Amino acid sequence: MPEWLKTLLRPVYFRVDHWRGNPGFDFHRLPIVDIVHEYDAVYSYILDARGAPDFTAGQYAHVIAPGAIRDNHHVRHMSFANAPQEAGVLFSMDCASASRFKRRFRKARPGDIVRLFKVRGDFTLKDEEAGRPVLFIAGGIGIAPIRSLIAQMDAGGRQNWALVYAGRGTLYRDFWAQFPDQVAFADRQTVFPKVATALTGLDRPLIYLCGRDAFIADTTAFLTGQGIAPADIRTENFSH
């Protein structure tokens, strides 16, 4: 089948599959409880956790925008920003783009239904590494899965971590206020010096790095230059 015909028929396929009830998919329907304007066009969406899928801190779900069907315009991978034991499901996103998915969320209101399916991801903490300290490095909206991981560590009583958080704004300010000695905020000019400072206080740290492609590439190069083994750097692309 030629590509132009596939493109033409794809919306028909998704619509027919929707009418058939999307067989083979297990959707979790969660109402929006609250919407928090973090800064600029960045928003956090708090969903009712009742009926949420099982997940591990650091993972993501396939998310269908409110009022939309499962198709290639209205589904995105969104990382859980909450840990499993927290009261609400938390997603955050930069809604500045004109994508159909983001436009739906910009128009969303409390009570609107968000559907989740297919939890995936291995940007998670490993039990066998619990004794090693962790340095989290986040760029912008890439703080979302890292918040999930830190909330999980805190709930388990693990305090052997530090965070360097770089961005033009700050998400989850109230959450970070609990950890004044472990969280360092940075910008483009100060992020690497602050990472270097954080490394001096950690013995054989594991690195959890999340952000856009360029941020990950530049930070990985800096870390390896500081003597961090590539096997000790875990990354998660957060270009959405």
C-alpha cells in the first residue's frame, strides 16, 4: 500500500477502532481534579487516582487528551510526576506548542476525563542499587519523572540523593521546600558548576538525567569528563 494511501486511511482506521471500543486496549478513565499553572505555558494536571493503572516511580503512560479518541494526534507518552503511594496522579506539560494534544489540555477543565493505557519505562530505581547515592539532574519539564523518583525515595526513607534542577521556571515548588539541603536550582550558565559541586559530596553516585536531547547529550559529555562511567548514567528523553 503506498504511503499516501496509508496517510489517507489512517483517520478512518482510528475512528472505526474507536466505534468498536478499541478492542485489545485497557483504558483507565481518570477525571481531572485540579489544574496548576506552574509558569509560562507549563501546567500540571492532578487526576483522581482511583482506577489508575499500576506503575513504578519513573515510568510513563500513554495518555489520551480529554475528549479525544486514540489516534496519532491525541496520544502522547507522559511521565508520572507522582509516586504510586501519593493521593493523586500528576502529569505536567508545556502547552506552548500548537499540537492537537496540547490544545486539548489547554482547554481542559476539572471534571474532564483523561484516559491512560500501556504503562511503560525503565527509568526506575533498582532495589539492588539502594545503597548507592543518586544524583538527579533535570532540564526543564524533565523534572516530572524525577519528582516521582524522589517522592518514592523519600517515602522509603532513602535520603542519599541530591538534585540539580535547571530551567527557566520551577515546577513543584512546595515539594522541593522539604529538601533545602538536597536541591540546587540552576540555569544554563550554572548547571555544570552545580553538578560538579554535587558530585564532590557523593561517593560512586548513580546519575538519573532527564531532559531534551541536547541537554542530555551535553550533560552526559560533562559527566563522563568528570569520571562518571557511562553505565552509571540513566537517561530519559523528555522532548514532549
